[in-house]
Amino acid sequence: MKITINGQEKDLEVEQDRPMLWVLREELGLTGTKFGCGVAACGACTVLVDGVPTRTCITPASALEGKTVVTIEGLDTATGKAVQAAWKEMDVVQCGWCQSGQILTATALLESTPNPSEDEITNGMTANICRCATYHRIRGAVARASELLEG
Amino acid sequence: MADDITFSPSRRLVLQVLGLGAAGFAVGCSPAVHASGGPDDLLQLNPFVKVGADNTVTVILKHIEFGQGVSTGLSTIVAEEMDADWSQIRFEHSPANNALYGNTAFGGMMGTGGSTAIFDSWERMRLAGAGARAMLVAAAAEKWKVDPATIKISRGKLSAGSKSATFGELAEAAAKIPAPDPASLKLKDPSQFVLIGKEKAPDTVFERADTPMKIDGSAKYAMDYQPEGMLVALIARSPRFGGKVASFDDAAAKAVSGVTDVVQIANGVAVVATNFWAAKKGRDALKVTWDDSAAEKRSSDQMLKDYKAELSGKGSAKRHVIRNEGAGAKALAGSGKRIEADFDFPYLAHAPMEPLNCIVEYKPGESCRITSGSQMPTGDQATAAMILGLDPSKVTVDTRIAGGSFGRRATPDADLVTEAAQIAKAIGGRAPVHLMWTREDDIRTGKYRPMAVHRMAGRVAGDAVEAWSDDTAIQSIMEGTPFLPPGVIDESAVEGGFDIPYAIPNIEVSARFVKSPVSVLWWRSVGHTHTAYAKEHFLDQLAREAGQDPYELRKSLLSGDPRLLGVLNLVAEKAGWSQPLAPAPDGSKRGRGIAAHKSFNSYVAEVAEVSVKSDGSFSVDRVVCAVDCGVAINPDVIRAQMEGGIGYGLSAALGEAVTLKDGAPVQTNFYDYQVLRMAQMPKVEVYIVPSSEAPTGVGEPGVPPVGPAVANALMAATGKTFNTLPIGAKV
């Protein structure tokens, strides 16, 4: 199957049902995408598929044929960079395991809603679990990234 | 008088039992050695500091970084005394070595836990930084032929007159200087600190040491280590605690493409495959028959009844009286009103975001390399050596940053390494083995915060609390491990309860240890998770009876504990306790609650504000927190730990529970094990008490007060009490 990952076209041979998460991690060495629950309940495995946040732990790789995938390693849009800059400025991370998924989810949120209200941030991010409960800072950092993009 | 009981302090492990002998801590007094490997040709100045020709300073962490910020904390202390520039600082985890990297709070064994890392490292890291500095100064003095006293260092640059050099330029010469006697080292006066206690500011470029690697996907956790030829193993474990493999049929599992081996180990049947998905499909196809003859078969409801029967004296567990002051529980009889309440606490899973895993690379008869995010690397080393028949010196441990832990990766039985080493042995060391746990394994296979019942009783006469009794039925965490010698009571069951700081004239605190095959473990703040809740929410119930304001009552009972009183007063002031709460725009009932608790030698008080809608649903809107943890090394890391601790404690108070049905856990994953999500996270404000006391931990102490502060706020709003956890979505 052909797929574009972080700007590079790949030709992969994978089993039909194998989730994209494990193809990214085990076949392509893109370990920034994390395994958290395996049932799309936590968001740690989120990547952008044609710009849409997608849970790779339940998405068979074969379903992504012809798609464009961006993982944390390949995040280089202005919005993505602003989100990372805000994360850095506010020292959001603790253990860090969920943060790739948080950053990609936040990036997609700001792409569709450049100036989100606090409720829009919460609604947009609440499906991503952070067991360290960095939620307080994530909320602030998404708002800050929005400011950075405006400025 | 209490029973003649010896306490085993929580998570302070008993050295003699482990046969480790006294650890001679080396600080700046071991010979300088070239660090083996590494691309930058790092030169090791002492066990904690390496300087590279590329001018980097690498701080060796004797504690694991799993989000609590220890890489920042320990590096800050070293950089401060060394006068390094923050931009030069890197960190790596130390090898497994009790003599060099032992934790005094763990009796000399290496370990991270009990919020001890900063407490245990403060002096040693300061000396390590000052020792490295002295070696660089001596090297410069020799090179420049000047008096060392004329050499200055600022932000990683040495200078004397017109001469100057970077650390990197002097590293090689400094590594040849004999390490100075620690007694000769002069530490900075706090007024000279440029990093310790400082806020992040543009001119210091100060930030969490682990931020950059965690925002671009480059951080390498244990799960991210994938050596050539690695096999992935998943284990089918008993659905019931204490069950054993009776027989298994591996035909279907072996038919799955990619499955290479199916092997029985002590704890179940392992399916080994070339990748995760194959291992998972193989395990799904495996058929195991379990022998449940020794397994737990009760449901949670029955266990709760049994715990309560124990507390009523109808069981078999001995009642240990741990504190008895004044007339003790006898004083519950008397004038005024007696109030009683049972507080019921469920089992809790730690559920760190990085599922449990470790890699074992075993070469039979030669060596073993463990890659793991473990809180007890030398325990893992000894365990692997024993299982594989190797000398411990042949077992190396590569400790990686971990994706959370909350206590789960501090296992006295080295559970992960035990399983992985047994599998590696069973396949003859043919390939590196990556043992993986799925989230279901994590939620369903235990090492839970113990289920507990606190039977609380108190007597109020007029506006005074006259008597207090707290009797707990709980499983011991330490019993049955090498860390609890026979005849010693497990303090972790009652910590924060037996040492209730309130000046009540009659106090009795007791515990009864119940048995179950369910495995239990320390969970972020350990016994304080339940003792603080029972103590602080019950105190508000007594305050209500006494007609006292909850803050004023605490204040009047804390005159003997100035630091706890200090955070109580600060949080009340910052939360605006004396002002009425703003009404909710939608007419929701509002309530405010306060709680104060000391744990792990740090003092925390929190005020929670809630809004309760007419349908009983509610939100926690704001939590204000005051913390006294001695010298605040990294104020922003402290704030982060309080924010995170509040989220973690709130998660347990609102939604978390593992319940058993016929001995098997009901919950399986995040859709039914309900952890806090962003929509439930309050606004948090943290205030740090300025202090010159030695620094103490912050990883756990933010957790205990939030549950009771929220319960007290809900009680203020609704008049109801919340003695059964979790509180749930509606009140």
C-alpha cells in the first residue's frame, strides 16, 4: 500500500488488520506516537490523517491507503510549531507520554477554530487523557498558541 | 498507651532484610574516570557529573524521571553549585549501583518513591556540583598559573583577568585532578543562588530539563527501545487473583502468523511473537484453564461486609492500637453528641499512561541487559541475576524515563523483570524479549491501592471536639515483602491518620489487617490517600455538629503545628475564605471546602469550590493550594506537581474504582475505569510558602487534601456527607 508519512511517500506491506500505531512504531521507528489503551479511549496514539486527528490504535493501516499522515516527528506547520512553542513556554509536560497526542489534537483544533473559547478548548481536548493531569496547563497553552499565531 | 508496636516507615525499606550492608555514599571522592561509550567523549568528574568536550554538563540522576520533574530538580542543584549555564545541562539515569546511588530513605537501596528524591539529594547534589566546580577551577589555575582564588565562574565560563575558558575546554584537565575532599568544599549561601528558587525567565533560558524531548517525539522511553531481532511477549494471567494455570492449549495461538513461542511461566502463559499485534492475536487465541482453588472469589460487596465485620470485632484480624491519648475511645461516651461514620474506599489502579513494559536481553551464561522505567533498578538487577543464574555484576540496567508511575513501577517483587526474565530464559535467550502489558492487563491484574474501611467516631460537646476514634480495616502493602520484618506493623496503612495533628484531648487510632490474594501496592501518597480523606471530611462533620467554621476549627486545633497552620492560613487568605462565594449564574448551589494535611514531610492545604446543579450534577470550579516544602528549588515544578496531584486526587475522589465480581475485576480499560478528563479539571492556583528549611518532596503531598476539600465543599452546598468513594457524577 502507498501512504505519505511526514512528507515521504512510503510503500508498505502490512497485514490487513494490523493497527497503524504498530506499523508506525515497529516498522517505521516513529515511536513518538504512543500506545495508551488500544481501544481509542485515551488519545495517546493520535496522529493527523489528512489533517484530522485519528486514533491509530484502532485504525488498520490498510484503511489509510493513499492518505497523508503526520506524526509528532513530522509536525512542521505554522500551527503545529506554535503549539509546540506554547507547550515549551508553559512547561506543560510531566511524564510526557500523552503529549504527542495532545499536541496533534491541539493543532487540529486550532486549524479549525483559530480563536477557541475556553469551553471550545475543553471540548476539543477532553477526549485526550493525561494521567499527570496537565490539563490546567494544556488549556492555557492552547490559548497561548492561538495568541502566538495571531501575533 | 499504644501496643508495643514497631513501625516500618512507609517506603523506607529495611536494609538488613535485603542484606545490602551499609552503603558508603561517594560524593566527589571517587577517582575521575572516562565514561564508557557516548558520542561526546564525556569526562566524569564524580559519580554525578560528566563534562563533555562539547561543553555539555551531564547530570547523573540517581532517581528516575517519570514526570515529577526530578531531572530538572537534581540538575538545578548541580548547576547552581557548579555555576553552569542552564543551556549546557543534560541528564541521564545512573546505572544500578547502591553504593554510589542509594537512597538513604530506602535504607541505602536505590529507589524513587515516598517523595524522597530531592530530600535525599539536596546535600549530595550540592557537593557534587561544588566538587566538579573545584576540579574545573584547579585545572584552570594549573593551566593559567594563577591562584585558584582569583578564578571566577559565571554561567559556565571560567575567567581570571584576561584569561577565560569554557567547561568543555577544561574538561580533560579537570578529569585528571584528584577529587576534592567534600569537607573542603564551600557551598553557596542561598543569597547567591541564581537558579534555585528562580522562576523561568527569558534571560536564564530556564525550563524543565525534559520539556524539549517530550514535545517533539524524540524522548525514548523503555517502550520505545526496539533492539534488532526483538520479540514481543504478552502474558495470559489468571482472571482471578491467586488463580494458577491448570492446563493450556496453544494450538490456535501458535497458528497465528508471527507467533514464535508459547511458554508457561510462574505467573501465567506467555505468547511470544515478532510484533505486538501478532502477540496480541496469539494471546486472544490461547486457551487456558485456570485452577481457582486458592483464588479470591468474593465480590466487592461481600469484601466490604467482611471488612465491616472485622471492625465490629466479628472477624479474625487482630486490632492493633497505634495511638491512644487521653481516655482514647472510652471518651466517646460522655456529654454532648457522639457521631459515627464508616468511610469506604475502593481498590484503585495506578494506570500510568505508558503501559507497563520492560526489555530483557539475555545471553545465557554471559550477561543480561534490562531496559526499563523502574523505580527500583537494583532490585530488578538482583532479581534478574537470580532467575538467570548470573552474577549481579553481569546484569546491567538501562533506566529510561517512564510515562508516569504513581508508585506502580516500585515493586518489591520486581514483577516486570521477573516475568520478562522467565520468558527470556524459557526461549533460551534466543532474542531480546520485550514484555508488554496492555491497558487491560494494567487495570485488571492488580497491584492496587488497597480497599479500606475507616470506622470514624467522634464526640462533640458544645463547640469543642472532645474525642476522636479512627479504626481501619485494610490489606497491608508491605506484609509478605522483604521490606516488613516479622512483628512490625505496616505504617503505610495508617500514616496521616495515627499522627492526626489536631489538639483533641482523647484520640484512639487502630488498624486491622485483612487478607486477600488481591495484590496491592503504594499508590501516589499511599496511606494518605484514605487517611486524609477520612480525617478531613469527618472533621467537617464534627465541625458542623459543633457549629464551628471548618477553617476556624482547624486553626484552633493546630497551634502545635506551625507549618501546617501556616499553609492553612495562607490558603484561606488566598481563597478568600472570609468572603462569601459568588453565586452561580445558573442558580446552582455553591459550596466551599477546606482541608489540610502533612505527608512526606511537606505541608499542603487546599480549598475547593463547587457548583451543584438542581439535577445533582456538579463541577469542581476552582482549587486553591498552599504548600510548604522547605526550600523551593524549582517553583514552577512545585506548582506543576501540586496541579497534577490535585488532578490525580480528584480523579480518585470523583470516579475511580476497581470492583470485583466473583473475584475478578469488573473494569477493563479507560472507558470503564473512569479517570479525570479535562472537562472535570478545575482552575488551580498554587502558593508556595517561602522557607529556608531543607527541601522536601512534592510528588505526592498535593494529592491527599483535594478529595476531602471537595467533599467538604459538596457538604457545604448540599448538607450531605460523602463517606463512600468514589463520589460519582451526581450528588
